[in-house]
Amino acid sequence: MTCSPLRRLAIAAVTFALLSHPGFAAEAATSATARQLANESMAALKRGDALREGWKPEYEHGIELATQAIAADPKLADAYYALFVNEGRKADRTGLASKALAVAHLKSLLEKTIELDPGHAHAWEARGEMLIRLPRLLGGSASEGEQSLRRAASLAPRWAKPRLRLAELEWDRGESAQAREEAEAARDLARAAGDGDYAEAAEALLTKIGAKGS
């Protein structure tokens, strides 16, 4: 069905009026500010990850920026994810006790991210890793974790990490053939993306699988 020139002109006029409305412009500016804060929070995370010492201030700065992003736009999924990864990394590097105390909060941040953006592959992958690694007493579930990893892999088919985590899980369960298939896929994806760390990890897993099978 095609629109008449008059109808197209009317639609354009309404769209222009909406975009020109002060409230719409203010909301767009707020959303842009929140996204910038979330991006800066992730940059702080990367700086912290690169440090062997003195990493805590970077994660804390990332937490502060992500919190500001959420305040600016409570519907921005990436802001909750940025808060999750900074708080999670800080807890992980601080110690086991700190991580155990933070589990419920970290899980809630991931659930909020997925609630706001069901297609957030990174949140699904992180959820999968968390559920697999956590003991049952803290809410862990290998089956739910695997489902989350497969969801991440389907949402981001060119991303090596969820495929690598699936390969590791299958290897731990003694499923050598499936683990090899996933590890090979992860290696190839990592190479195509120029991600040396994941390519190396996949190769190392393939070496273990090959040594066990020989």
C-alpha cells in the first residue's frame, strides 16, 4: 500500500512537530547523556582490568558513572550492565567474601538489564557464567546457565565468548565431541574478530581435548 503525496506530507509534518517539541528534545538529550555516562563507565572498567595494582579507584569511578547513567535514564539497559560489570569485577578482585555478599545484588542488575533489553547478549552471557559458577546455595544452576549462554550465542552469533564458555562447560561434563565443536567455532570466531585472547583460550582447550582423546 502506497501513501499519497498529501499523506506523506502530513506524516512528515507530525514527525517534525514531535521532534521539535521541547519535551522530546530534553528527553533525547537526557538519554544521550546517560549513554555517554554508561560508555565512560565501561571505559573505566577496561582501565581497571589493565592494572595489576591500583585498580580499585577505576572500578569505583565506573560504578559512580553507571549510577549517574541510571539516574539520568532509568530505562537504559546498558547503564545497569555497566554497573554490574564494574561492581562484579571489584568484588571478584577484592575477595571471595566480598563476592558472596554481592551475589544477590549483581544478579538483580543482570535481571534488570535483560528486562529492559531482552536482546542484550552480553547480559545473557554474564548471567550464564554466573549461574554456572555459583554453588546451588547461592542460586547457581548449570542448566539455567547453559540456556543463558546459548541465548547469548544466538543473539550474537559472531561473538566467540559464549561459544567458548559452552565448550568449557561441555568439556567439564565429559562431552568431548560437543566441546571440540564449540571450541573450534569459538576459535574461528575469535580469529575473524581479531580477538587474540579468546582465540588462544580456545586453542588451549582444543589442545586439552586432543590430548585426552589421543
